[in-house]
Amino acid sequence: MAVAEARTAATSAREAFRARRRPRKPSAERLAELDASVVDLRAFRAMRPPGVDARVWMTVGTMEVRDATRNWMRASAKAGALVDAGALVVTLDVHSERPFLKWCENEAVAVREEVGVTVTCVEGGRALTNQTDQMRLGIDSFRENRDSFNVLMREKVKCLKAILENGYDVVFSDVDVAWMRNPLDYFNSGQLADVDVAVSSDARYHFDGEIFAREEMRRPGHGLSVWASALDDWERESRYDQDVNVGIMFWRCTKNALELAGDWVRRMDESKDIDQICFNHLIRTRGVGNVRSFCVEEVSEDATKTCLSSLSLNGWLKDAFARKSDEEKKAIDLEGACPQDACKRGTADSDLGGEFAKDYLKGYRPYYHYGGLSGSVRVAVLPTQLFGNGITYYNFGPKLSPDAFAVHNTFVYSGFAGKMWRFREHGLYENERQEDYLTDASIDAKVLVVRWDLPKNIVADILSARSTERSEVPHGHLRALTWQMNRVRDAIAIARVTGRTLIIPQFTCGCSRHFHYMDNCTVGGTPLPLACPLDHVMLPHMFAKSNILAREASYFQNRIKAGLAAFTDPAPRVAVCSENVIEKTCAERMPKVNGIITNTAGFVPTDTPIDSSPVSPDRILRSPFAAADVRNAFSSLRDVPVVVVDGLGADGQVVDFKTFDTEDENERFDADIRGSTHEACCFVNGTRAHLPERLAAAATL
């Protein structure tokens, strides 16, 4: 009984301490001011009153990102998060007709009818300028205009602060985040239950925050000196001192969190830097070292436990702190500037039970530190295994993040079209509609699948890239990309002649895209070779303009996701062979996707039945071939939904498709291919192309 009573008393004391960390309830006048000037939450408050553990699941959006916003709504609902938190989309268009707000409200009705959860759309961004207003609707796009983008992001931060001030905890995520699991219990477990803000990371590694915290705690002195001395080699710094990414954040309604949000707003008002740079400055410059656990009682100083009385701030940080009122300074909690034993600390994550401990035992460990102007904002950096980014999820491969809560689609090189392509390719796109897979006559769209074996010399080229020194050119990687682009170029030509949509197979890469930054051709912990995202090689956002009909490798899985039945009849095949390959050998040619890509963690198989019988003589394409030859080979397949072409590049030819019917068609095709292909792979002392052959050149082969 005594043990139980002691445990109850300790719990009560901790809850009382947490209660003291919460801000005062705002007055009715202050709420009215926020509703009128920042974001109107009157209807939301009536539906979900603020208070302890009242949570908002939030994003912001504009007309340009409707598809991503729709995906965010449905993915959040599918993850189960909207049962425990109120979903809020803050619309940031300022056109007098409020087009995005109206669209959002209509989409919220559809989500409620489909999955039975409520998404509330509210108007924000009331201080947006005419400059942003003028660039609102179709002009590509004010997200690409730095000044206008900064205006948007400043309004986003102001809205987030206003929601905190209303008395809510906030899970914020950008619209290009796909949620797979509900993280709310996770955020209330372990030391995460005591943080002011938890934020995702741009780290290009999977990391273990516990290891670093243990190392740091063995060092003497206050945190600031410890942090500096701990970062004494490049690899450790790259793992533990990466920028955080504000695309996934959890904010707890505390005094410290409100202080940080206010400082973030003020910094953005004063600076031309983007929101993420300002946030990183705020939480890292005062970084007073990693900790394993936070205080559960007030700090107690004595002669042996003296807190730092002067904050060692530089530049604008010092000026910003100096501008705080005496009352604000007096209210600042200096826990982070005190010795570890100046307070009673909570139980470290490693000593806890439950679901959080299961993640902990798998090595999914946040790292904790103090930040903010006060040096005492409790910050958690979330593990990339659970909250992935564009490198740790897509470059590493989803199979290396099997328990992920979410992935933020960052490090993308083809805008929102590239982001949506990645979502679709890896089954994270929740907007699948049957009409995207059917013609206007409601029959199956006609698609083309292509298969080839990577020649041994190309495999060797891919594997050779890992020995590339920093700032050197990975020639093998570029030769392999060019070989694969020539196959895709031929496949796009066949698809254009036959009026089919090409299922673009994944590229096998021996090098990450920004290779000049790296030793051994990799970023962070990216394993090589990798099934690289399409936007590393091509530009999906240019496909429509370039008249390229193309879909992702997981097209057939996504078609089923849209509610259509799987194809059961094996798809017929067309075989490509050079003139010197005998007919029987050609008819039996059946490439298998090369093992080098199937062994990567990012490989997505093209999943549909394919005929394994020999190809009939009328379906053999002798290389090099022209558009007329393609029409002949496909003449009996016009009504077949899926056709497979096997053997492109199999006999050592540079390219297989030689020409369209006219030179004008050839020139348009060459322009379309070049307009949709990255021209270079980021070499520091110049550029190196991986462009395919032009038809004009192919005609002479």
C-alpha cells in the first residue's frame, strides 16, 4: 500500500508540475482578437473545446496544393489520428471569393461521407499582402517565389501560435506528409510526454539519440560547452547536428512553447530567411546539450548547483532577448542552463514499458535537448526511422522504415508532381479514383509494360560508382543512367505510336543525385545501389507539357486500390530482337527484372499477369524499327488493356526505335524527351548529362 501511495503521490506531483508549465487561459477578449486578426476558431472551439490534452491535427494549404491536401486528409483519417484530434485545414488564399476555402469545405464533406471523420476548414492568412493575392490561383506558383512563399510561411507560424494560445496541443504537418500510423499515444509516452516541441529531422541517417545523450552526460560542465566538444568529428556532427524540418511537428501547450512560437514569429517578421532556417536558429543556437530526461520538479539551486545566470547569446539572438520585458525575462524557465542534478528528473525512455519501449528497443530513439532564447525550451528531434524524410524513406527504401508513422516528401526534384509520383509509387496516395484508370467510355485504359535485363557491363558500372571520391564524376553511374534512359526513350516512343500509357519501370542508380557532396557516392546512410525515385532522373511535372503519358511502377496495385478488379488474363507480349537473332530465340525471349534492383529496399514490382508463352512471329520487332513497324506488331492488340514489350536493348544496340513517320514528329519527340529529363546530375565543377539518343542521331545508326 505504501508503494502504491508513493507512486500516486509522485504522479500527482508530476501532473501538478506539468499544470504549472501550461499558460493561463486566454481571456474572451484575447480569443476574439485572435479570431478576428489571425485565424477564426469559433466554430472549432464549439465542437472541440480547448483544455488539457485537447489536440489539433493541423495543416495549411493553398489552391496549388489541392491534390496534396486531399491526400493529407485521407491519409490522416486512414491512420486513425482524426479520432483523437480535431482536424484543421487553415486556408491561406486571400482572393475575395475564397476559392481554396470553398474547395476545402466541399472536400471535407466528401471525407466525412467516405470515412466518417470531420475535417474543419478555416480561413487564415488575413494579413497576406496584395503581392501574394495577385499570384494566387494558377500562376506557377507563388511557392516558387521566395518573397511570396515567406509571406505564406509567416502566416502559417502566426496561425500555429494562435492555436496554441487558444489552449490546444498541435500536431502540425505539411500537406506533402503521408501519415501511416497514429502518433498521438507515442507523443504522450516516455520523455516525449514532457517536451514542449517535437520536430522531424533532415538527417540523412537513421540515428539513435540515446547513444549520443549517454556520451554527452559523461562529460563535465554545462551543456553548451559539452555540445561543442562532443561534435569533434564530421560523421558524428552529420548524424546529430542536422537541421530539423518543420514539416512534422508536435507542439504541447506550455509557456515555453508559446515563448518559442512568439520568438519564431518575431524572427520571421525581422528576417528574410524562410521559416525553417529561423526555427533552426532558435532551437540550436541555445542548444545546451542532449539530455536523457527532463525535470519533473522545479529547479533548486545551491552553492554546488549553480545555474548559468547570463545567457551566452550572439548577434540578433542577444538583441532579441534584450528586447523582452522584465516580466517576460522573469517568467523564463532556466532549466536548460542548470546542472543535471539541480532538479529531479523523469525516468529515461530506456526504463519505460509499453509501446514506446518497443520502439525504443528497435533503436527508434529521439534525442532531447534544450533550445530557444531562454535555453530551456524542451525539444525532441524525432527518429527518422519513424518520421522519415525524402532520403531516409525513399532513397533508403520503405523496407528499412517498416514501422514509420509518417514520411515527409522532401529532397524532391520535380515539385509537387514529383511528390505525388513518389506517393503513388509506394502506395501512399489515398486519392485513387476509378476514372484515372478508365477511358471516357468507362473501359480500361490501354497501358504498356516494358521489361529488360541490365547487361553485365551496366551492372558493373552501377556498382563501380561507390568508389567515387568527393567532387569526382561517377562515370559508371552516368553510363548506367544513360543506358536506362535510352530504354525508356524507346518505350515512350512505342507508347506514343500505339496511344498507350507507359508504366515507367524504376531506375537502378549507383549514386545519389547530389553526388558531388559525398564520399563514395552516397548521402548519409543511403545503401547502394538504390531504386532511385523517378525525379532523380526525369521530371514528372513536365510530362503533361511534353505529351508523355506515363504512370508509376505500382500502377496495377493502385488500380486495385481505386476499387477496380485485378487483371486476370495474362498480358500478351511483343519481343524486340536484332536482325541476327533467330526467330525461335527471339520468340522465347523473356527478361526477368535484374536482381540488382530487386534486392534494394525501395523496389516496387510491377504486379500483373504476363503471358509466358512464345511470341508469335507477327509480334516480333526487329531492331532498329520505325513507327510503322510498331503499328504492325500491335495491330491485333488494339483492344487489349495491357501489352508487354520484352527485350529492349538486349542485343547491344544503343537504341531500338529509329524514327517516326516524319521529321517534324522526330523533332517534337526529341524536344519532349529533353524537356522531361534532368540534364545533369549536380557535378560541382560542371555538369554531366544522362540524356538519351536523339532520333536524328538514331536515324544514322
